[in-house]
Amino acid sequence: MADTAWRDDSWTVDAAVVIERAETADELRDALLALPFIYRSAVVLHDMEGLTVPVIASIQSISLAAAKQRLRRGRMMLVTALAELKSRPLDQLPLRCWDARSQVSAYIDNELSAAKRQRLEAHLASCPTCPPIYASLVGVTAALGALADEAALGPNQIQRVREALQQRHKGDTNVGPSAAP
């Protein structure tokens, strides 16, 4: 945790580098994504949204002291993450985390071009935070496919799905909203 480094009297950061990275939206997003949610949400609610610590405590259903500690630790973790971000030339950068995460569904559904697929795979191979998210999405998608519970859809949707599947099996490729009467 950031507390350990911050307690070391010899530990420091290059303020110019940290500030420069914080002023770069992609790098700031990457650093924010590295924070555990409870700390990231406190920092975002306070420093981005302008909410007070008592309001954050209420939103998160925690004590005022806990909210203050989350904000303090979150800020420390953010500075640490910005200081530790690796500078990578743009031509060697596979993808930013947000870009990679926004493409995972298309990847799972095999809808990405070969080039985009390769960049996403390169990102997943080198990123410390995205692979568990990807694995979770794959696992949830597989579990939903195995569930096949009609109760998850309303009766009208179930009927539309059945009709679409029947059309698909008949070879009609014009299935979708435009094919509906």
C-alpha cells in the first residue's frame, strides 16, 4: 500500500513528472484505474465532483474518519501511481486501459479486426489490472450462456427472441429491428 512508501523518509517522487502525468488525461485515467475502488471513488467524488468528506461518508455508508482516511490514502496512491507509471513511446503502446476495456465485449464476440485484436491481446499480456476484468467478463458471459433462464427476459422479449432464432434457422439474414412489422 502507498502508506509504506510514504512512511519511508528517504522515499520521494519527481514532482515535475507527477504533475506532468496528472495533466495528461490518459495517464491520469490509467493511474486512477490502478487505485482500489474504495479509494478511487473517494478521490473522484471529492477532487473531481467537489463533494465534501461528510457527504462522501454518507454516500459510502462509512464514518467520517473512514472517509477522511480513504481520501488521504487515495490521494497518496494516486501520486504513487503517477510517479511509477512507465513512460512508453506511443508507437509501442498497445492500448490504454479504458480503450482496452471498452473493446473486450467486441473481442469476446469475435468482432474485432485482426489488428485491434492483436493490440488488445498485447495490452492484456502486459497490463497488471485488465486481465482479471477480462477473465471476469468471459466467466460471466459463459455463465449467462449456460443459465438459459427465461425469467431473465420479459415474455415479449422471449417471443421476439424465439422469432428471431426461427428466422435465423430458416436462413433469413434480415433479422432485427428493421425486419419487425
